[in-house]
Amino acid sequence: MKCSCCGEDHIICPGDIISRPSEIFASCPQCNPKPRQKEKPVSPVEDIPGPCKCGRRFIDDVMADIYQILNEEGVLNGSEPLSSIGTPLICPGLFLRRPPMLPPRSLLIISDLIPVPVAKIAYKKIPELLGIVYHSHEIPGPGDVTSGQKPSINEGILLCGCDVRADIFLSGSGPVVVIKKQADMHIEFPKGIDPKISSVEKHVRRLHPEVFIDACAGPGTLGITAAHFGVPRIVMCDVWHASIWSAIQTIRVNQRKLGITRINILEDIEQRPPVWTEKPILICDATGEGISIQLYHGSYEFLGPYLPEGKRLTVFDPFNKESFRKKDQFLAAWSEKVGGEVFIP
């Protein structure tokens, strides 16, 4: 599937996934991956191994190649550890039991030390790089979104390439593919048997809801998971514009498997405020035989009147779960006003 940002064909769909997704990053018989010590520097004169005949290269060698470029360009002085470059994220993201062999355009680096000109040099020289994103040490997102208060907005900056990634979460109904624009979303990497996915599966199988409400949708992981398990009506909502953008892409990438035949975008999310804590605005309406997904930009506090009739199940998955769990009165009021069960995965 072509990426809606860069136009390249690097987005994986559920139908593209082989029986063992880890094979995407597996070594061939000719590969010879040699793990590096991340706390040590890379010699500027070392001859870094290139790709194997299979077209893939060991992640540690790709990172070492980036290290040498940063050293040549004066970003590093050569004494820093390899780990100082930043956080590597593979695309698609999935749980692996061993470090990956990387195909082209499959590695995104999140870093706070690489300037734009050097990032562009690295992108040109290193075919495995999907992109490089600048992040300060603050978590990306809208911060405190209490209604009526001005939120503190933290966003990353794409320095080169593309930052749109797919993550593959495994479920009892097959793989759930989630798309996110990583510069503006916090990292939530697949962990094998994911506890959030399992929690949704358990509640849906037990309660058989007709309406599933993902009140803090993010990129749409839990709402789309519920759809995979046969819930016919899904409502997703978030205050953060990047979450809405990502959720639209998540709907698109899963549409064939879910039987969605029509996706109607009602408003351009890029023209919306970065954070909208008022009454929800319907952004995307996706339908098919036996399936309906509605995606709103706004606060879940005002979502009640927009919900379809039917037996309801609501999930709240805010970033700060510990603080949210203390909202007993709010959760009780939601359950009474909206109906159905409420759970925090």
C-alpha cells in the first residue's frame, strides 16, 4: 500500500502478511549477523558490512554506518557509544525474538542530536533508512487536555525521509495493522501477546457488544481490534489531530479484511486545530456489510449524544492510566449515562 505522506509503497496491509511476519526481518543462510556492543563507539576506519545478497542488512551494521556518517560530519567526536545515536524503530513494527535483518526503507531513527543536513546525507547513503525524526525528551502529544484549559503541545520534527510506520499486533482473529505518524505519536511497540489486544478480545467475547466505543482512540488500535472480532459498530474519538490522522490510515489499511467498502472523509484533519477538547466533530465515516466505523475529533466527555443505539462497551486507554484510574466517579457516571461496561486495558 502506498504511503499517503511520501507516496512510496512501504505500508504493509493485513493481506500482505505472511504466516510468520517475523520472516520479513529474518536472516537468509548467507547472512552473517554479528551483534555489536552498544555501549562502545564505532571506529571511523572500520569497513562496515553492506547488505547480504538477499538485500537485507543487520540492524547493528546499519546503526554503525549511521554512526560513521555522524562522526564524519562532526556531530559525534568518535568517543560516544553506538547507542547515543537514538532510538531505532523497525517498520513494520512487530515482536521479534532476535535482532532484525533490515530490508530497504525499514528503519526509523528517533534522535535529539542529528541536524537536518546530516540527516539528509544519511538518508541518501543508507538504503535501509526510512527516516529520521527529531524528538526532545518530552513525550509527543497534547499533554493535559482538561476541558477549558490550554494544552501543552509536544510534536516531533521529521528531518528526512518518512515517519509513517505500521505496527503489527497479533490477535486471536489474525494480525491487526496500525498506522501512525511517529513524529507526533508516542512509541507503543508490539510485545508478542499484547495485553491491550487480549483485554479487548476478552471483553468482546464475553459481552458480545453491538457498539464498541474507543474513547481515547490514538491510532485506532483497540477500536479496529474490536472490529476484527466482529463488533458491528465502532466509535473512535480523540482530541489529538495526529491520532485522528493515524486512525484514518489504520481504517484504510484494514478495510479489505474488515469488509469496508466506503470510506467518507468529512473534514480535512490537517485543517483542524491540533487539539480539540470541545464537542466531537465527525471526521471519518467508514461502512460495509455488517460494519460501521465512525471517527470523531473532540473530547469523549461530550460523545454520548453521538453514539448509536445498541449494547455498548467502552474502553478508555489514556496515556496516564494511573491518574485516570482514580476517576471512579467519572467512570461510574459514564457507565450510567452511556450504558454498558467500561474497562481500562
